[in-house]
Amino acid sequence: MTDDDIRALFLEELARIAPDIDPGTVGGGDHIQDDLELDSMDVLNLVTALHARTGIDIPEPDYPQIETADKAVAYLSRALA
Amino acid sequence: MANLGVAGEDETDPFHDWRTGVPQDPARYGLNIAYEAIDRHVATGYGAEEAIRWLGKDDSRRSFSYSDLQDMTGRVASVLQSHGLEPGDSVFALMGRVPELYATALGTLRAGMVFTPLFSAFGPEPIRTRMEIGGAAALVTTAALYKRKIAPWRDEIDTLKLVLIVGDDAPEGCVALGPAMAAARADTPPVETSPDDPALIHFTSGTTGKPKGAVHVHGAVVYHAVSGRNALDLAPGTIYWCTADPGWVTGTSYGIISPLVNRVTMIVDEAEFDLDRWYETIGREGVEVWYSAPTAIRMMMRAGAEAAAAYDFSSLRFLASVGEPLNPEAVVWSEEVFGQPFHDNWWQTETGGIMIANRPGMEVKPGSMGKPMPGVEAAIVEPGEGMVTLLPDGEVGELALRPGWPSMMRAYLHEKARYDKCFVGGWYLSGDLAMRDADGYFWFVGRADDLIKTSGHLIGPFEVESALIEHEAVAEAGVIGVPDETAGEIVKAFVTLNPGREASDALERDIRGHARKRLGAAVAPREIVFRKTLPKTRSGKIMRRLLKARELGLPEGDISTLETDET
């Protein structure tokens, strides 16, 4: 998977959990909780969805590493490598 | 101003006659929560002690002494007064856990005005409804929240005279709080409110109709003081961390008032739950008493004991939990990981303070909410017409309390009939089903009504349904709570569509997106399913109970009133 694929996948799952978000307007540095207003249950659901799509297990202490699209792409691509 | 003190252990306490221990007459001197939480400590020589240790999202930190709080709240009170607000006027706050929130809460009380905190993750709809019911005269918020959630309808709230914006700049029609506070007088004395004067309004959801504004009075502070000691082991100097947001009653009663009245140092973390941040905070700040909620505790459990292994929890002395029943596994787990079990306790927006608790020193029964607090009389009852029947130990019924404790709500704002309905045969009916065991411990069973308990918050299905049917495709909606491992319950909606509309994944997301925009993530449904019809009574009321029984595979119970069934 390229970084672009990972970003698309992340944004797709983000918008599935929080359909009030328009994935086209999400900036790479937007914080999923502070800027995009996900709550902690949404974050859990996002982790579950990312696991289902990529097979990557994201342990609780690593949640801050998926708090923006940019960070998530870097984190997931490392895990996939 | 002298005042009815709740301390009075030493000779320097001017609020009791130290020779006789008799409190000064509150009718003569007034009783104001802000005075009890701040000025009393400053007057007795504790002004330099640390009241709030604030931890910013960006890892910055600020420390506020009791004297600092006196200064800040004096300035907020003065700003409100200088804009023509008067005692009894309603002041709303909508912001994250920033220092200004605490200054606003206590500054409002100092000015004798009535404070209502709103959860900053609420969408525009719940905010507007609550400001309308509460007749908001002033709102204190941030520029970002104002632009996103308030500005489009601000002019339609005709009671609203003043919008204060945290920081140095304000959008048009608003006043920047920073410069206003800097120019204001710092030594504003507390208004001499009486113990029965309204101090706080906390909104709580109803099963039908609009949210209810539970009115609490300044006299409640007596119970905040004593319950903080008895249920949470608070004492002067205790390092205490309540993780609840002041937008909910726990975050005000035990996240502002009780700790400050007990002269503790309270930790305020601006950030949301983050496992490593939380664990680190406990060791670094030396947290002794920690008051949290089952959803957070279950998130910690998910991460496992290994994730906690590297951290220092030796400072912890007492752990408590509230919001929904804490599962027995979580109690056992916390004892293993933190060396202390979480002590579950029970109370509601309406009770204003902790009513039933696993108290310090008591044997914890994992899964139980504990025993009634000193002075609180609780029972399990079967409500009847104008009377209740007391049920014996071991039987499930409605949890009821004898009215009269100091922090009891005194009204639902403008809703006398709904308030009166809570009191039957000399008891306050909580709406929670529970049972008492032979040792006197109470056990939560469920809600007697359709209210949904999710992540410790009580959500009214009506408010969610109302937002759903505003979507152009939705004809009807029925909303229930379904069990969830982490949140306790999550909100699930059943909807029927208007003619010509087809169910699809895209439509499901569109409706959910609409609901999240209106209500915010915490209140909006996590799941929406489509139905051709919903089960309804002859009078056309959607039978949520039946939707829930079917969802959970439970017996359907009495369906004699069912007119049209679900398809």
C-alpha cells in the first residue's frame, strides 16, 4: 500500500464513523478530537475499523499516533513495512 | 462579609463562634458557594495554597492559589455586573477545561448569578435548547465554539445580553474576556445570597419533552463539603483529580465545588482521555485521590496491566468511580494494577451530590454502588397512586430517597408538574431500578424509563429522535440504548423513511452525519437501522421498550397497547 492508499483508507473510515466530516476538507494536521470533534468512542471505533482493513493492531498507548491523518499515515505505513 | 462556615475546626475560623462552635446565623450573613470555596480559605490564612494545578493540552502548566482564584473570580463577577447583569441572572459557560471555565463558574456564583455549564462537545441544537429553557442572560465561550455553534442563531435568544469570549479578541457583538478582566476590579465581594437562593442549573434529559433544568441552591455547599470528606476522603492539601468535565454535574459538584471547599489542590487536565498521559499524570503530580468513570476505567483495562507496568501509582490513596455501574472485573483489576480498588458510588443530577457509596474504609462489594451516605435514607420501592410500597431486601424496585438532604434539586426550571412527579408518598423517585442485599448494599439493575446511559452521560431518546426527524428523508424515529462493553450503552436509532426514499448505506451515513452536526458526537446515534414501520401504541407513541426487548432478545412483556407492529 502506498502512503496515498493509506491516507485514502484512513479518511474513508474516518468519514464512515463520523459522516459529518467531509473527507475532502480534512487537513493532514487536523486533530481528530480537537478539530474534527470525534469523541473517545469514535476513536475506539476508528481503531477497530483500521484493524479490520489493515490487520494492524493499534494498542491503546499508540492512539496519539493516529490523532491526525499525517501521523496515522506515517504510523500505519511503518507498521505495514 | 461573614458567612456560615462548614469548616470551623480552628480558632481562626470567623464563621463559627470558636468558643461555642455555634455557626453564625446564615439568615444574617448569607451563604455563598464562592465564599465557601475561596474567600474562607484566604481569610483564614491559606490564600497561598495551591487550589488548581492546570495541565494544558500542549503540556503547558499553570498553578492558581486560592488568592489567585479570589482575584480571578472577583474580576469575572465585576465584568458581569458592569454589563448590567444582576443577581439571579443566568450565566452559561461553553468551553473546554480551561482556567477561565473555573473563574467563570465561581465568579458567577460570587456575583449571586446562576451558573450553567454546558458540555463543549454538544452540537448547536442541545446548546440552543438549554439556553432557551434557562433564559441565558450571558454566555462565556471561545471564539471557535462561538463561530461554529452559536453565531448562526445567537440573535434569536432574546434574553441574551452578553457574550464573553475567552482570550484577547472577540468576534463582532461579543466582548473579549481577557481585557475585560484585566480592567475589572479584583476585590468584588461575594453577594450575600441565602442558602435557598439558586446557584446552579444542570440540565438533564427527559424521556419525553425537552431537557429539564435541575435547580440547585447555595445551601447545597454544606453537602458538597461533607460528602467530599466522607465519600472521597478529601482533606486540606489532598492532591485530587476528578476527570469529569464540568459540563456534567460530577465535574461541577466534585470537579469544582467540593474539592475547593475542602481546600484540596485539584488537578485539571485540559486534554481528553489518553492512556499514557493519564498514567504519567498520577505519578508526576502525586495524585492521592482519583475520581473517574467506568468508560475510562474500561479503556484502561483494554490496554492491559502491561501498559500500566512502567508507571508509579504509589501516591494513590483512594479511587472512586461514578456514572454507571462499575463492573466487578474493573474493581478487581484496579486493585491489582493501582494497588487500590475503584469505589463505585451513585448519585444523579437531581441529587446534587453522592448519595450511595462504597466509602473509604468500607468493604467494597465489586459491582455494588455501596451503602447510603450518612444522613441519607434510601429504599427500594414500588411506586403506586400517591404512595409507595417499601420492598424487602433482594427484590428489584425503584431506588428512592427521603427528601431533605441539602444538595437536593429544588425545581425543574419552569416545569413544576414534572418536578412534583418525582416525589411520591414522601420519597424522591430516582428512575433507577435497583435492589438492596441483606448487608445493606445497593445494586443497580437498570433504568425504570427509556433514558440511555452512555459513557456516564444520561441521554434522552426524545432529543435524539427530534433531531433525526428533522432530516428530510426520515419520517419517524425510535431511539434506544444497546449494551456496549466500553460505553455501558450506545445510542441506536430505528427510523422509517418518507415516501420515495430508499434505505442505503449512503443514506444511513447522511442521517448519522446530520445527527452528529446537530447533537454532537456524544449524543448522536452510533448506529441507525431502517424499518418500514415502527411498533406503536394506539395513541401513536413509539414503543421503545419493545424495540429494546427485541434488540436484546428479551421477553416482550405486556404488548396489549401495541397497535401497529414493527416491519
